[in-house]
Amino acid sequence: MAPKLFTIAIAGNPNCGKTALFNALTGARQSVGNWPGVTVEKKEGFFELGNQHIRVVDLPGTYAIFANAEDERAAVDYLLTREADLIVNIIDASNIERNLFLTSQLVDMQIPMVIAANMIDIAEKRGLHLDLDILAERFGVPVIPLSAVNERSITNFISEMAHVVAGKKMTPKAIDYGEKVEAAVKYLEPKVEPVAKLLDADARWVSLMYLGNEKSYADKFAEAKVQINKAEVTQILGEESEFAMADSRYSLAHEIAGKTILSNRSKRTWSDKLDSVLLNRWASLPIFLLVMYLVFWVAVTIGSAFIDFFDVLFGAIFVDGLGYLLTDVFHAPGFVSAILADGIGAGIQTVSTFIPVIFFMFLCLSFLEDSGYMARAAFVADRFMRFLGLPGRAFVPMMVGFGCGVPGIMGSRVLESKRERFLTIFLVPFMSCGARLPVYALFAAAFFGTQAGTVVFALYLAGVLFAIVYGLILRRSLFVGEASNFVMELPPYHLPKFKSLMIHSWLRLRDYVIRAGKVITIAVAILGFLNSFGFVDKLYTEINGEKTEIVKSEEGYAMVQDEKEVPLPEGVVIDESKVQTESEFTAGNGDSENSLLSVIGKAITPVFEPFGVESNNWPASVSLFTGLLAKEAVIGTMNSLYSMAGPGDASAATETPKAPEVAAAPEKPVEVVAADSSVADSAKVAVADSAVADSAVVADSAAAEPATAEEKILIAGVDECPAEEEEEGGAPDILGAFKEALGTIPENLSEVFGSLTDILGTSGELEAQNAAELKKVTLDKILDAKAITCEEYASIETFSEDEGADKAREEVFAKLAAAGLTLSEDEIGALEEGDLSETADIYANLRSYFHNPDKNGNPVDGFNWQVFAFLIFILLYVPCLAAMGVVVREIGLGLGVLMAVVQTILAWAVAVLLYQVPVGGNVFWIVSSIIVLVATFVFLKLFGMSANKKGRFED
């Protein structure tokens, strides 16, 4: 027989230890969701108590339950369902009088209850001695002493709860609020009966709720068509009902606290001593900024050290592994693999790369919350935030946004007012998240040299300044109103428990992965589809009576069989008049000109031309699309597409590699064969560097016998070496990928503490750039020496760590020295550390396309405003899909779309001004962007007037 399900609801003020008790009882057996109809977080978990299966519901922390704010309404609505068999009301034993206001409201609901006097140890350290029996007798319910962070105390609490659950449930004694209040209740009870029926509640409770706040359940009063004569109620009470009810409750709390506290020898606690420093008038702000900097550093830097682990492992499983299963095992069509592996699989891989940064961000936030500093941080920031019409606690989500916009947006839930919550969500995306940092750093290193750090800092500062200006505009247009009164308890400092921190962080991370991950995965799948599929022109003709696909090269035609090029049958001559061109919709066009994504990018490039994205720079337009997945994807997309699109303005690019010397052309045509062809005696075209792909040189090896090992040809250009044959595709090595992924963690962590003073990462980018460029120069010098073979060149070009590689390199260096070329230590270090494939090429490509042109297309020396405008657009335009998924969940689809559209329009207008005013000089675009900015403000003002008139942003 299954154990009976018994439900306990935990209620209490914020920072009273409610969540600590919840975690101690349920451990990791928790689920996180939302309360019906609101975005307030709902947590519930389970634990066993004897033969009872206990469900625990953690109600939102609140100082009162007037059912106005979303968290209060969620708590009251749940209690009215009577799903809870028992309420556990947690009160702070060190501040009992303040906590009893909520207790009196819970007593009015007449639901079986237990009072847990938490922080009893702290109360005793402060010199407070409590008689909990008096408290129990006054309310008629059990009162259990508790320290939610002490395992022994938790064990005792569970034991006491076992007796409560097994015995008769104690319904609290009804409270007598005095002659005037009781007279008002008697007057209201018959009038509110229809409302009580709608709520399935007691008429006395509805009357008390109305007296406490006449807006409580105003919607239900309207639905029941009940109108109360406020003047008569005021006449009975002798004053406004809210004041009378509040006075009665506080008087009751003061009376009970006075009897319960037997002695009060207040002592100066270590929390008080810490606050004298941390909240000092002069020291509080610097300390606060230092703490936020450390949070940012831990989340971004340490979290980033684990990104490669998730990227490699999840890529091997969900992209390579799934692709192999679909293609090689189940022989699924190419489009199925493109959608499932390259689409959804890549989406899962993308989500996984957010996990470490978000986990460490949540870990830091949980530490600050559990330690008690988070409340102080909000207090310190309150004065500045009020300038934007926000309370101090709104600063925390914005600060979190510097690490990742997703937890920053989710952190807005701590705000009680809907208007403030929505305004904060609109501003968080302007904080430059960690995903934008690689884009900033790479562009800054490529274009601004020693000023790279200053430029990156300017981008971060620009985001903050724009958020301030935009916040002031929204405050006067869409979200009109003043900041709510900021009242926050400063809880005593605690040393957080490791278990509690892990549970907190895990639950928040799981919520992100499940909820935001759904949106990201679907969106990545769609973009993956657009990136993989496209229309490709194919050539067909008849060969031996069958329609056959052919390809044309400089050397003639070849057939296509099983997606490979093979020679034409002997004696077959292609009649070009019979060759037909057919456009086919195919998969496998990722990061190429043929993909639908590239077609879209080319089509919309004119939209971005006003801020410097020229028509031939369509890869930049495509990268803005892929940047929706994750902003760091901008660089990868650009580099992939640039390598296929060819160089841009060559005059602005770095020096291109010189063409290698080649032998005289043979008398007969040279047959060009793919690098992986099985025709071993044919000539091969080897292209080692994508930057010179269009000038590949065909080496003549058909007219001569292959050289023996002792007679290897000395090379004057890397293109004279045959390309390595690619291994045939097979099952991906998941175990090898796991080992490789593990290996990235210590390697990345070894660089962590060096970044403590370079959190922006620009020095590392500059070092990588310098190493790559020195390596390129050094390799050119080695090629010019004409003293080594292909194998010897490969040993220093790749700097392999295989066994014997060091000795082979020493022999090569000695051989070069004998030929008159001695390499310096810096050059040898560059050969080892420089990464041409991912660094040098991308710098050359970026400089080729971003050359700061004026309105006539001529490059302008000095500060590259074209690049800066492009980066500002990346900073300001629509957030990544992960963030937008959370935005839609928090504020709804309509406002989410409005936010994305307005933000992108503003990004466009600002970027246009930044480029056209100093460089472009096009008056039409300058005037147009100003008109767009003004029109956007007017639209927000008109839309805000309509929305505020309807009360869309009221609680």
C-alpha cells in the first residue's frame, strides 16, 4: 500500500530561513516551476516521515499577504485551495515582533499550523531568552525551536513534526482584534458573503483582508458585484480601515513579543561589527564594487574554463555521434541528419556551453544570498537606482547580467512591483554578457592594438550609459511611475552550507536548462536548418544512356558518384550543348554561400550598409543571425564564410602569402583529383591555408617517378606538399572525446589566475595575435630558405607533441642553421604557441572587410569607427535566444517581441550615427537615424499611455 501523501506549506518572511529548512528537509528531491498565472517561482519537494510520504511546498517569502503583489497572491491562492494539510510558519526568533504580523494573518485563515522559531541560537547569542510556551498558548498551536543550518536541530525538528503529523492537527485560536475592528468585521461579513463563495473562504477572513487592504481581491469583489461603503466602515473604526487594521495587528505582535521575551540583554554581534565596515558611508561602495567584480570574475573566468569540456563532449555525443548513427547505421537521408544532428544536436551542444558560466553565476549569487550580503548590496545601490525609478535590489540582476543575461533576467523576480520587474528586464540585456566578450576582445586586438583594453572597457561603459538613458526614456513613456518604497531586512551574516549552495545552484541551473534550453534548442535547430539547407546548381548530362551528375574544373569534366568525383569513362567526351543546369534543394551547405542563411544574409545586407557593412561583407550580416544563438558565434561564422567568400579589400588586409614557385607546366594536361581519391599516381592539389585557396598550385608529379625517401624534394612553398589524406568516416570516439574534454579543464584552469587583473581578456588576445603573426613571418622565412622537405616542414608547422617530435625539430633547426637561417627563441616560441588556423587567418579576414571606408569607399586612417559601430550594434541589438526565451517567459510574448524589435531599431540608429558622423559623412543616413530615434521614443510614449491607461503594468 502506497504511503499517504501529506502536504506541508512553509510560510514566512524573507530571510527568515524558510528556504534553508526546505532544502534541509527535501535535499535534491525538489522541483521548480511557476505558480499558476504568475512568474513567481514555485518550489516543492518530498521527504519520508515514518510511514508518511510528505510533500513540502515552499511559499514565496513575504512580509504580509494582502494578495496584491504576485508573490502574495500566489501564496494566498494556494492556501485557499486547502491542499496544504499543515502550515509551518517560520519566524525569526531574534526579531519575533516583526514576524508576528504575518503570523496573525495566517492564523486568520484557520488552517492547522505549527510555528518554527528559527535562528534560536542567534537569538541566544544576542542575549534574548524566549518562553516559547507562552507563544504556543497564545496562538493555540505547537511552537518548535529551530536552527535550520544545524543538522542536530533539523533532526529534532523532524522528530517533533512526526508527533504533530501523527497526532491531532491544531487549528489556531481565532484572534480578537478589539471592539472597533470586530464591529467592522460584523458589519462586513454579510456583505462579502458572495466574494467568500467565489474564493471558497470564510466571510470573516475576507472581511479582515478587506480591512487590511481594500484592494485585496478587488477583481473578485467586482466579479461578485459587491460594493462596500468605505465611509460607513471608516465611521465604525474612527479612521481609515488600513490604519486601524495595521495598528491592531502591530499592537497584538508587540503584546505577545513582550510576554514571550523574558530577558533582552542586547549584545553587539559580529554581524553588527561587519556592517560597521561593509555599510560604512565611504567604504560601502568600493567594497560593493569589489565584491561584484569578484562575482563577475568567478562566473566568467572560472566558468569559462569548463566550457570546452561541455562543448567537446556534447558535440561528440549529440552532433558527431548522432550524425553517425543516422547516416552510417540507420542510413537516414541527409536532410534528416541535418535537422536532427546538425540542428537539434547542435542546439543541445549550444545549451551545454552555457552551463558552467551560469552554474558559477548561480553559485556566487547563492553564496551572497545565504551569507546575508545580498541584502546589503541592494541597500548600497538603492540611491543610484532610484534615479532610474527602480529600487536598490534591481541593481543585482543588472550586475549579474554582466556575466550572463539569462540569470540576470531571471533575477528580476526579486522585485515586488510588476512595473519595476519589467523595466529591469528591458535594461538587463544592455549589460555586456560574457558571450559578447570574445567578440569584443578579438575585434579590439585586430584593430586597436595597445588600445584594445580601453576599447573593450568603452564598450562595457557604453552599455551601462545606454541602459541609463534608455531607462529614463522608459520611465517617462512605457513604465511610468516612481520606485516603490524599499524596505528590506538586513539578516545576520551566515557562513553558507556547501550542501545548501549546491542545491540552490543545481535547481536554478536545472530550471534554466529545461526552460530556456527548449527555446534555444528549437531556435538553433531552425537556424541549423537554414544554415545546412540551400539551393545548389548541379550539372547533368547523359552518359551511356543514363542521366549523370558531372562537375567542371579547369582540367575538364568528372562524374559524381556517391558524392565523390571520379574520372569519366574512357572515351567519353562531354557535349557542352547537352549539359543541363538544375537547381536542387540539398543539405550539407553549412557556412557556405549556398545555404539559405547566407542567401538571407545577402538579402538583408543593405539594411546594415548605413553603419559600414558593405555589400561584399555579407558574411557579417549572416554572423548577426548566428549571433542570436550565442554572441560568440559571430566570430566563428565570419571566419568560416570569409574563407569561402574570398578576401575583401586587399589593400586593407595583411600581407598575403606569396605564391610558391612551381615547376614548368607539362605538355599534356594535368588531371586534378580530390585529395581523398584512391588514384594514387595522379597529381594532387594541396591547399594548406584557406587564405590562398584561390591560388592553389598544381604540382607536376605525373611526368616523373616518385621521389624516394632519400631524394625528397626541397620545398619553396607549402602548396608543393601533398595534402594529408583524410581518414574515412567512422564511429566517433566518444571515450576519446571524453578524455579530450577532461584534458581541457586543467589546461584552462591553469590560466585562470593570470586573468584576475585582465578580466576582459584583451592581453591574451593580443598575445595570441602576436604569436600567430610572428609564426606566419617565421614560416615564410623558412620557406624562402628552400632547405627542408615537406615532412620536415610539417614537424615545425604543427609542432606536434608526438614521441620523437622534439628530436626531429632539433634536426630541422640545425639543417636551417646550416643553410644560413638561425631562428631566435621568440620565433621558435611562436612556432609552438601560434595558431594560424584560428588566429592569423581571422585577423587577416577581419582587416580585409573592415577597412573604415568613407562615403567614397576609401579607407580612412585613425580610429576604426566602422568596427566600433559594428560592435555597438552587437552590444545593443536583440539578446541571444537563451535570454529571449527567459524574457518571453517572464513578461509574455507581446512585450518580448516589442522589446526585441525596439532594441534592434535603437541599435541600428545608434550604430549608423557612430559610423556616419565621423567617417561615412552621408547626411541622408544621419538625418534618417535621428528621425528613427525620435519616432521610437514617440511610439513608446503613445504605447505607454495606452498600456498604463489599461493598467497593464500594475500589480
